[in-house]
Amino acid sequence: MSATDNRRPLKSRGTGWARGLATALARMGVSPDLVSAFSLVFALAGAAAFLGSATAEGWQRPVLLIAAGTCAQLRLLCNLLDGMVAVEHGRGGPYGPIWNELPDRVADALFLVGAGYGARCAGVEWADALGWGAAAAALLTAYVRELGRSLGQPADFSGPMAKPHRMALLTGACVVSALEGLWSWHGEALAIALAVILVGALLTTVRRTIRLASALKRQG
């Protein structure tokens, strides 16, 4: 299978702003691997913001939470642009498949575990376990997708809690968390989001496994 067989179908890839950014990066000679590496930078920054928000006071807490949500979206932007620079602009290198997958797995763990510890330190004692559970479930969704590809099947990016869905929910939780002091919550919004991600990612894993099994059965 070619590299394009493992590309998530994204409507944003066809937008003018995305094409413009990818073109600008390609013209500057930025490699897609470097763009992928920056997704890890944003993941580290996001995890740090989650942890910092747990003990921050006053206006600092909402600012750090919004920063964490922004980092989640910037991580997705890197995930969008690295493939566009590699494929549409022909700048993919021999290590592209590694950079396309491995940073994603690490970034998921950093965001989800970071959010879990941030919520735990804010007051939800079991939130760190939710963060680790959500990270493990996210890893399983990717494992089943890559298992299918190794068996000759197309990449399955189905949800209900694929990567864009996880990051969208986490970003939304950051916004709610930034305001939760108004009703005396302390980390509950992030904990609830992690619980939904955990359950949703497990459902996604089951769904992808069933779809893979059906495809293999049809293949005979």
C-alpha cells in the first residue's frame, strides 16, 4: 500500500487556508518530518499547561487551560500539514511513515495523561487513572487500524472516538474547565471528558475490529 492509503479523509485538506500553509512550508523547505516533530512540541506544551493549571490560581488557571486546548488544535494542524507537504508537494522522505505514526501515539498519551493528572491535582482523585485508560484505549484504536493495513485492508479511520474526535472533545473540555470555577468545580470537566474518551475509544476499537473481521471474512 502507498502512503496515500493511510491518510485520514479530511475536508480541511481541500480548504484554501490549508493549501496555502502547506505551499508556504514547502517553499520554505520545511520537511514534513519536522512538521510532525512539532506536533510533539505542542503535545508537551499542552501536557505542561494541564499540569500547571492544577495549581494555578486566579486568571492563570483559565489561561493555561485555554493554552492546553489551543495546543491540542495545533497538534491536529501539524498532523494535517505534514501529510500535505509530503504528498501534495512531493517532499516525503524515507522515514515519513515513522514520523506519521509514532509521534501521534506519544502525543495522544501526553495530552490525555496530562489532562488526567491535571484534573487529579485539581481535586478529582481518580482522574489520573482515566487519563491513562484513555491513552491506552486511544493506542488500541490505532493498533487495530494498523493491524488491518498489515492484513491488506484499507486504513479504518472510523469513530466514534477517532483522533480528531478525541482532540475536539478535549479542547471543548478545556473551554468548560476554564469556566468551571463559576460553579465551584475543580477538574470535573476534564475528568468527564476523559471518561467519555475512554468509553468512546473502546467502542471505536470494537467497531474497527468487527469491521476488520467482516472484511477478512468476505475476502475469504
